[in-house]
Amino acid sequence: MTSHAPSAMNPKVDGFLSRAKRWQPELEKLRLICLDCGLIEELKWGKPCYVHQGSNLIILQGFKDFCALLFTAGALLDDPDNVLKLPGENTQAARRMTFTDVTDIKDLEQVIKRYIQNAKAVKESGKKVAFKKPKEFSVPAELQSHFDQMPEVKMAFYALTPGRQRAYLMHFSGAKQSKTRTARIEKCTPQILDGQGLNDVY
């Protein structure tokens, strides 16, 4: 195994891994692979995050049924081995590799490293994900009805930044049932009227 300089390991991630109840061996192996590729290790949003040239390149995730190596701009990567998966139907930039056993990670180590090097090269090239503009997202019927009933909400919504509009449209459209979409819209209405985005902290 390649030796790792202790300084490359962030103590906060040590603490995170020591408390991990699931996927500890898998996450530790993924951590070593990321460090082997020269990424800077940080703990952000309560998860191990790997940085290159000041940007978040990779996030390690643990779920009930699998753990994952998330590429924040995975949509820009080549995927010759067909290992990148879409985290959600509305996800635009991120892609992830999923694992359920440390043996799988060891078997794919060289593949994982190739993808990480590709991600670093993409970052260095300056290439960006072309996000859809809000107008390219369809407005759910429930939201349009809400706009018709409360024109002030429509005015406030379209006064938001494009990024905030996009986040709301994805959030509302992500619900499969009409009643859930309606509930989400009603819950978010005060934030919209206040000029706040879906994830704004206030």
C-alpha cells in the first residue's frame, strides 16, 4: 500500500470515520484513494470532501444501502467503464460511483483513480457544467395555479435569481404526487415572498 503523509489526513475526517456506524472500511479505502490522487481533504456539510484548486471535486457519502464517491461535476467526465450514476432525476452536475463492499472498491481502484485524474483535468481546463436556465424547466401545474391565485407570489418568484428559481422548480417538480407538489409550494411560499431561496439560511 502506498504510504500517506500524516499531514495529508484531516483530523476532522479521522473523527468522522471513527464515528461511522456503516461503511467504515469502504469509506476509509475511498479516502486513501482520494489522498493518493493528491486531493486536499476537508470536512464539509458533515462529510469528507476532497478539493482541487480550491473547488470541491469529490464528496464521500454513506447511505442505508450503499456508500458512494460523488463527483460534483461528474456530468463533464468521460465514463468508458459505465460506472457513473445519476443521483437523482433532476441532478444536472453530479454523478457518483456506488459501492456495497470494500472488495469492490479494491477491484476498481485503478478505475477510480483514472476517473479522479479525469476530474482534476476537467477542473484545470476551466470547463463548466451548462446548467439549464429556469425557463427551460416546465412550471408544474400546481405552481401555475398558485401563481394565478396569488399574483404576488408569481412576481416574487420571478424576481428571484435564476439559480433560486431553478432550485425551487426542481424541488417542486421532484414530487411524484400532485398533493405533495402542492404542499411543497405552500410551505415555500413565505420564503419566496421574502425573496429567499430554497436553501438560504436566515
